Amino acid sequence: MKQARILIAGAGIAGLTAAIALRAHGFTDIQVLERSPVIGPLGSGINVLPHAVRELHSLGMLERLLPQCIQTAELFYMNHRGDRIWREDRGVAAGYRWPQLSIHRGWLQAELLKRVLEEGGPGRVHAGQEVVGLVDEGTGHVVECVNRHTGQTHRHHADLVIGADGIRSVIRRVLHPQEGPPPANGMVVFRGMLWGPSFMTGRSMIIAGDGLRKVVLYPMARRESGDVLLNWAAALPEKPDAGYARGDWNQPVSPEVFASEFEGWDLGGVSPEALMRGSPDTFVYPMVDREPLATWSRGHVVLMGDAAHAMYPIGSNGATQSIIDACALAHHLRQHEGSLAAGIAAYEADRRPRLTALQAANRRQGPEVVIDLAAQRAPGGFAQPADVFESGELEEIASRYTRISAMERDAVNLASPYRPVGLTPELEPT
């Protein structure tokens, strides 16, 4: 089975991590198809949580990434006035063996792509190949593509097809043709980034809101001058007839459309409105997810990442869970060597129930629900969290989400269950 022909649709974080993990587990015939004509550093900041960083380390990727990121050390939940609802240590500061990484999504993708090309050669990744169909030939699959450079049609043969092609996945649509577009929750996310002065400890992350509007803010890189690359995202109710495309993270929008909504906000000495107006580029994304599926696979076709379980951007679980999916799938395929079907079934039994629960938790706002509770109970602000929350209430909300997202520290600090044998030492960093 090691020489099974494997085709991955999507050269994002999920697809590229899968290509690396599969090769680490002994699979060598791997092709990656990417719809975009050029695979460039698009996107904004993301957070990769310790249990996914553990997987990146097991693949030998962590040392490549550390110079390009901030190791987040603390997270604050606040109201719009800057009153602190809850603070928690993060990553190594919280006792995890592996850090939490705040990093530009495009930089992470670029490092993953570089690794894939180093190991497999330039012929392994095909940009500008838009998947338009999938044919089951009984003994294998044919993936039909259109070359976006030339308009020509291509047919790629594979024994295993992995759909890592995001929330608008063509592979998912083949498996579930009646599903329709991703549902929206009525909120839109505006985002941007800019270089500026560091704030608080320089490794702090803030999530703040007033019960209707919300801002996320953190640094993800640092210059020798001390300036940091600040990533911000702001959520607002979508205005009627706004006409924003669903599932597209790269729609440009002017700060004039939304920045005034955050006038007067003060978060740890930072003005979100000033950041928004000072950002060279700003984008809008309607908040959408996908309904949980009863199955992620059919035959030798399987989904992962956002194609399988797109969720609201809450709790830093988008890229995190995509990375873990990729490593889990490679592991289970190797463990069930000789039967692609058995490997796929083991992967789905491992991952799908966990992610279904996490999708539901994110629809309930996950740990960020504390912001809405504070706004409901103390709309005018408060002096101490104890004035608003019952004893132990905040701790229980945080620990419940930690359990659902499989972030229990003692379990994460063990060696990865998906680690390719012999590739890296069993344990390392703190």
C-alpha cells in the first residue's frame, strides 16, 4: 500500500501538511492539486495550538517556523472598555511542552510548500488545477481538472483522493451533492494587519467585545526595531444586502465601512479603530461554517480540514485541527497498511466525533461566550470579574472548551500518537 497513488486536492495548510505526513509515513506517490494559479502568501494571522505544534514538531517543521512567529504567552478576554473578564496563560507559559504559535497563515503555508517541494520535487504540486469532477473507476479514481492558465482539461488517476480543498470543497460536493452553500450566522469578520508598537507583554492576545461587536488582536512577528506585526479581526452584524461572497477570505473592503463602529474602544492601551484605519489592506468575510456530516468519506475518497468540518473562527481551531487531521490520516493509513478502506475508517472514527462536538461548541461561541455574558450582566462595565461571574464559573467555561478541543495539558504533553517512527525524537521542547 505504500505505493498507492495519492492525490490531494488543495495546497493549503491541511493539504500540504498531509503531503509531508504521508511521505514521513512511507508513502511516496503523492500529487497535490491547487486551484489558485499561484500559491502565494495570502491570508492573515492564525494561531496554532500546542497539540498541533506537537504534530508539526513530529514532522520536523517546528524549527523552521519559530523565527517567523510569536510564541503567545497569555490571553485576555475583555469588554470594549478594557475591563478584564478572564486571563489565562497560553502555550509554554501554561505548562505545555509545545508553544502556541501566532503566525501569518501565508508564511506557514510557504514553509510547508517548501518542505513538500524539497522532498518530492517541483512536479508534486500543480498550481492552477481546478478540480471540476471525480469519477470512480472501480479500481481507482479519476480527478478531472481544468488548467486555469490554459483552459485545458486534465485527468489525474489515483487510488486515494483526499479532499483538503476548503470550505468550498469540490470533493465534498461530489460526496454530498445536495448540501448547498455554507450557512451564515449573520455576522461578518473584517480583518487586517500592520506593523506597529508592541503592546502589553509583547506576547499577549486580546479578545474583546460588547455583546454585539468583537475584536481579536495579537502580534505574530517582531522586527529588530521592536515593532510587531499586529493581526486584528473584528466581527459585526452583517448589514442587509451587503452582498459579500460566502467562503471567500480575500474580499477587499474599505475601513470606512466598519472602523467607526469601534470608536472609543480601548484594549490594553490599543485603539482598534486606529489599527483598522492604519492597515494598508482590509478584508471582509461573512461568518459561515458547515453542517456536521454523518461521514467524511466514500470508498477511497476522504475529507479533511475545512472541507470536512469548517467551523466559526473561534478558539484558534481552524488551522490547528487541519494539521492534526493530516497527521492522523497519514498515521491510520500506515497502521492499516494493505487496506486503504480500513485506514480511512480508522481516521474517521478517530477524528469525526471530536470535530462534530467542536463545531457545535463553536456555534455556542466556545470560550468567547464570557464576553457576551459580561455584556448582558454588566453593560456599563465592572471593577472585578467577581462582580459579574459566580465563583468558578469562568474556570468551568474555559475547562469545558479545553476538554472538547482535546487540549488537556497532561495529554498534550505526551508524545504524539501520530508521530512517524524514527523521524524526530519522541519528546522535545519545552
